[in-house]
Amino acid sequence: MIKKLNTEAISQICANQIIPDISAVVKELLENSLDAGASSIEIVFHESGKDKIEVKDNGSGIKHENFSILAQKGATSKLQSFEEIDNVASYGFRGEALFALNQMSDLTIMTKTKEDENG
């Protein structure tokens, strides 16, 4: 019998295709830091990455106005339409990595822009 999976299960399966292992997590987070203009990036693994992976950088941060859509499927600042895909000059652009990490883990994002007093 064929049955349709629920939305949560579908999201988790898709997330596992985007983030299959710890190296993919690090790659995606590192690319986010580079796209944010970071010149200094520190990556800390807790229990070899099983408990926690911490990425600290000096990039531009995420503006408060973007918090409500952050880590949602398809949320990206790099594209406004599919036609722009050939002109992307950044590492991450699909709006899938943070969404996938959010589906698979207890994702916490702490960010601060130059304009913000606190992160």
C-alpha cells in the first residue's frame, strides 16, 4: 500500500539529502561565514560534533528584519527568482542548508550586525 508521508517526515528526509554527515554541516556553516564576509572563523566540535558544532566568525551578521524567515525552506538572500541562478557569486544560495540543519538538530543562531549593540 502506498501512503503519503506527513510533512515533518518529508522535511527530515529532504534534510538528510542536503546534510548527510558532519562534514556537510561544517561545509555549509563555513560557506555561510564566508558569504557573510568573515575573515576570521573558529569551529569548535563538542564530542567530535555529535553534541554540538559551534561556528564563530566576524562576518556581517543577520539583520533583525530577517529573523522571522531565517532557516525556513527556500529562504535566501541571494536569489529573487530562479532566472538569477546563473549569476550567483556566493557559496550558499538555495535557502536549504539552514532549513535542513533546523530539521535535523537543535539549531541555535546567535548573530550581531555592526548596527546592533548586542547579539
